[in-house]
Amino acid sequence: MPMIRARVTADELEARRIAGILEAAYEEEAYPVSVYETVMDGPWVAEILFFDGEPEAVKADILDRVGTDAFAAPVEADVLEEIDWVAKGLESLTPVTAGRFVVHGSHDRDRISPYAIGIEIEAAQAFGTGHHGTTAGCLEELCRVLKRRRYSSILDLGTGSGVLAIAMAKLAHLPVLATDIDPVATKAARENARLNEVPGLIECVTAAGVQHPRIRARAPFDLVVANILARPLMALAHPISQLMAKPGTLVLSGLRVADGPRVIAAYCDQRFRLTHRIEHDDWLTLTFANTRVEL
């Protein structure tokens, strides 16, 4: 399905106000909302992305939720061109080293040191090539936590390309349940698991949240990794706590540094304790424990 972009152009204060209204109106859906300046000293735009629908229907839904008098400027909506950005850009990307892992494309396969743990990710319509600060931070943290403790049941929530699930399977030699809300992502993760010769260790499931029968059947998990977005992570704090064994380790990413205090508060409310943090290019990776065990 095409992605629909809805925008409202205004001055800075109004654009920021509108972005706040859109975030509140679509909090449950967690549609991405941004606010930015189009050119230096120029107009600002409040923007929200919808994962399906038609432009006119999106405009109508926005106005229905927020009221026709909420915005001083009209809502514009258009269909974003479907471009496979990972496929388009992978050939120009160099391998990324994070801890013991090196994430690379097939064009760099022969350049990887035999002492590194190579993770080959083919171009795919799924997030996670290792070049983003959230993925790199997670890989570094997984090297650290897997060195300190042996785990038995692992969940990768929001797997994207499957890079984190593959990393855990290769380093720990343990089965991983990898889930994502996007069927394109789970298909890519499954293909990448085969490519990296760990298909028997990774089970890929398309699931929204944590209520899927396979997630419930394989719980409790003593290691959970969730590299998604701040709002969904906050909403999932209690459900995730109910899935975890004790002692358990929880690694969260997909967060801006500014999101940190709210996410930390949400998980501390569920009796998790923050034990470690990594910052990469304004992106944050947080590690929690649900016991007094140091991790």
C-alpha cells in the first residue's frame, strides 16, 4: 500500500502547535509526526505519515478527529512515491562495525575479517542495515549483555530486516522469536536469516504488539530487544513486563535522546531498573533489568 503524507504549512509556533494536536489525535496508531522548517527563515511544516489510505480520505479523517477549526491553514495530502531506499542506497554504503558485529552488503562479503561476526543484509524494504544509530547502538549493547549472561528465551520485537535477531542467533547460538507489524519486514527478516545461515534459530512472525499466540506461547522471555519508536514503547511497558522472566534483560532503542526521560519513567513504573545507556548521533539505546542483578 502507498504511504500518504499529510502536511500543514504555517509559521513556527503554529506548526509546532499543529504537530502536537496530530500526535495526540493519532497516539494509538503511532503514525510518525514531524515538524520542520522548509528553508532557512522560511515557512514551517507539520507533517504526519499514514501507512495506507487515499489522500482525500486521510484529509477527511484528520479534520474529523481534530475539528475543522483546529488548523488555520488547509491540510494537504499526497501519495509518497514508493522508492526502495535501502535497495537504492546499499551499494554506496560501507560495512558498519558495532561491537563484534560487522553489518555489510553482499558487495563487501569478501572484505569482512574472519575474526568478526559478519551479518549480511541484502537490500530490502525493511528498516535496519546497521547504519542507523539505533541499530548500531543495539548491536553494541547486545555484545555487552550476551557476554555477561547466558539467556534461554529471546524476543526481538520490531525486527525490521532481522539484523538484531541474526546477531543474537549468531553470537548466542540460541533461538530467537522475531516479530514485526509489517509483513514486508518479516519476509525480509526470514530471507536474511537464511542468507546468514541461521534460519533454524529464527522464527519470524507478523504481529502487532505482543498478543500474538506465538509470542504468548514462547513467553516468558529473559531477553527482550525492542527497536521501535518512543510512543509505542511507552504503551508497551506493562505488556512487555508481563512477558518477561526474572531475572530478565530488556534493551530498548528507536529513541531520540530527548525521549529518554519519558521512556525510562514508563519502565521504572513497571519495576524495571535502568542499568546502561548508549548514545549514537542523538539516538538512544537503554538497557533495563527487572531484578537487582547488574547487567
